[in-house]
Amino acid sequence: MKINRDLCDVCGTCVAVCPADAIVVSEFEVNIDDEKCIKCMNCVTVCPIKAISEGE
């Protein structure tokens, strides 16, 4: 998954829906651990500003 840092407002909505606990929110940014991510697309679906997309 890829996060568009220009759009992301670090709301944390994606963290709550990640079954693999692959998303971490710090004070200034959201990070997705590619090794933990199971590509379920839950984060893409719930992001209110569409800042997360399927990465390469």
C-alpha cells in the first residue's frame, strides 16, 4: 500500500481497520509496514480523503 503524504492528514482511521496491525501512526505521519501488510485493502476503503492506494 502507498500513502500519499500530501493528502494524508494523519487521522488514524486506517489503523482501526488493519487486521495485520501493519499501520503505525506517529505524531506527523502514517506508516505501513510492507512485511506485515496482507493487502486486504481495508485501509484504502476507509480512508476518508483517499490518501492510501495500492502500491507497486
